[in-house]
Amino acid sequence: MGNKIVLLGAKGMLGSEVRSLYGEENIKAFDLPEFDIADLAQLKNAVDKADVVINCAAYTDVEKAESQYDLAYKVNAEAVENLAKIAADKNFYVIHISTDFVFDGNKDSFYDETDIPRPINAYGRSKFEGELLLMENHQNCGIIRVQWTYGKNGNNFISKLISLSKQRDSLKVVDDQFGSPTWTQEAAKVIHIFAENRHCGLFHYSAAGFASRYEVAKFVFEKMHLKTEIIPCKTDEFKSAAARPANSRFCCHKIQPLLDKPIEMWQKPLERFLETIRQ
Ligand SMILES: NC(=O)c1ccc[n+]([C@@H]2O[C@H](COP(=O)([O-])OP(=O)(O)OC[C@H]3O[C@@H](n4cnc5c(N)ncnc54)[C@H](OP(=O)(O)O)[C@@H]3O)[C@@H](O)[C@H]2O)c1
């Protein structure tokens, strides 16, 4: 591997999968607390001499972003603009990760890359600003939007379900939010393909098919033989600072031809993931 690959956000749920896919010796990894992407000097230093920069760093606390928009903007937009300007100057390739939260979720079919974003909350706004600032300042980049990701090193819907099942006899899960649970291990392989081939542009990536969160919970509890009862409910029964999109479904027709295999239905990778945490 001749290229110098720099990974930002290396300890996060997705970043840690990218790091283990490459192997520690093949990648230069950065994250809080030693590295702050919002610190321009630290950022310049981290990406100096990079051939490829993979940006998995992000302010991801969707609830807190409503009251901490300035910080969310600094990390998700301003720092991405800085990264873009450095990349344009040094001419390295950037892979940047974005989100379904750039959409309001009101479309009644799959979102593709031509759909106009209308962010549903503060986190989504900060991420959309980041996309715009990156594309405006640097075209040698691939932006991959992902949705409903889960993995071993993160707080996510699947891990929350499993930990709550140990504390409760019954659990209410919304049946009016739809998406496709997507394993970070699969997303990391997509990032690797992009880094190798330097694909440019905006892309949607998720597992194939879709389900409601309630259906996903039923699937997980059945596979894990968990006895907790799951009760379907509606999004408006939960009080939250940030709105959540009802529809997070992605059309992946643009990215599929760039990949080395057909994107699997969500159930298959999820079963493999559950196998890894069953012990
Ligand atoms: N999780 C999802 O369902 C989901 C869905 C759609 C898109 N995404 C996108 O996927 C990408 C990866 O997110 P993830 O799921 O892996 O979330 P994550 O686990 O929260 O990872 C983000 C990483 O960035 C780090 N970070 C935060 N602020 C930073 C800063 N100022 N400087 C340097 N690093 C900083 C975090 O450190 P701390 O943990 O210490 O804050 C964390 O290690 C993000 O772009 C996110 O927007 C995620």
C-alpha cells in the first residue's frame, strides 16, 4: 500500500471499523481527545503529506445539537470546509461521511442523490452545510451518506435494543420510521473501495431492503432469543429535542456499480453482526 491514508474520527463507530479493516500500521489515525478536527493547526498537521483523507469525525449527538449548534457547526461544517481548502491546496483525495438527516423524511419512496436536502434538525443542518462547503472548495472527493448504521464500538439502535432488553420485560419501539440497518463493517469496505479508486461525487449507501424500527427490533430479538415483549408505538409518543425522519430509505443505484458485490438485504449482515456479539 503506497498511499498515505489518514483517518479522522478513528475511535468512532465507523472509524474504528475502517481502522481495523486497514490494520493499524497501514493508516494514520486521529481522534479526540488528542486531536480536534476543529483546531486548524492540528488538522493541518494531521493531514500533512496525506494522499487520501477519510473523514469519519463528526459531532453526532443529535439531541444535544439542538442546543449546541455552534459546536456541531464547527465540527461538521467549518472543520470540513478547512479540510476541503487544505485538500485543494495539497491536492489529496477526501472521503467524507454524511447522513440521511440531511432530508426531512417526508418523501414516500427511496431518497436518491438528486433529491434536494431539507434537514430535519440541527445535526442534519450542520452535516448538510459540511457537504456544501466540501463540494464548493474541493472536487477531488467522495461524499458517502449512510443511514441507520450499527457496529460494535458505538451507541446505536441495535446495541440500545439489546441492552434495554436486559433491563425490561417490555419495550416500546416505533413502527412509523423506516430505513435499512447498515453494518459499519460493510460501510468500511465501501470506504476502502473508494480510497483505492478515488471515486468522486455524492453517493448514498445502505443495506438493501427496508423495515420499520419495530420490525428490526422483532428480528433482533428473535435471532438473539430475547424474551422482552416489543410493543409497536408512534414517534410522537417519545419526547425528544430533535425531530427524526420517518423515511430514511436510500436508493443505492448510483453506488452499486462501483462496488465489488451486490449490496445484501439488511437481514444478512445483521445476522452476521449478531453472531459476533452472541458469545
Ligand atoms: N451512527 C449513525 O446512525 C449515522 C447515520 C448516518 C450518518 N452517520 C455519519 O457517520 C459518520 C461516523 O459516525 P459514527 O456513527 O462513527 O459516530 P461516532 O461513533 O460518534 O464517531 C464520530 C467520531 O468523531 C469524533 N469526534 C467528535 N468531535 C470531534 C472533533 N472535534 N475532533 C475530532 N474527532 C471528533 C468522536 O469522538 P467522541 O466520541 O469522543 O465525541 C467519534 O470518535 C459521521 O459523519 C456521522 O455523521 C452516522
